[in-house]
Amino acid sequence: MNDDRKKAAIDTWYKLLREPDAGMDCEEHYDKLLKAADDMEGAGLIDNAEWRELVREARGAFSPEIEGVGRGLLGR
């Protein structure tokens, strides 16, 4: 595994976590983070434990927002 590629990919993931693309809503941002983590694991840059950690971090950053997705305003 190329450590430089891994570091660059993880740095990019954390940058996306902190700075979402313009016009991206919360759900799109969360989905993009999960896809990026999936892509890193699929490319062999991270292992399953590292993937789970990224998913936990994304979930933690968005848990109040994603818990209400699909439940409407009354579900909050």
C-alpha cells in the first residue's frame, strides 16, 4: 500500500468533512463522505477498521441531522 496515497485520500476525506461542496445539503454531504470511505476501502487504501472509523466520524458529525431524514418536521 502506498502510504502517500493513503494519507492524501484521508486528508481529502477530512477536508470534505470540514468543508462541504457549495450547495450540498446535509444528506448529500453525508452520502459523499460514505462513498469516499467506500472508495478508499475498495482501492485498498484503508482497511475495514479504518473504514468503520470514518463512518463513525461521519455519523457523529451528522447524527442530529440524519436522524430526522425521512421523518418530516414532526419526527424531530
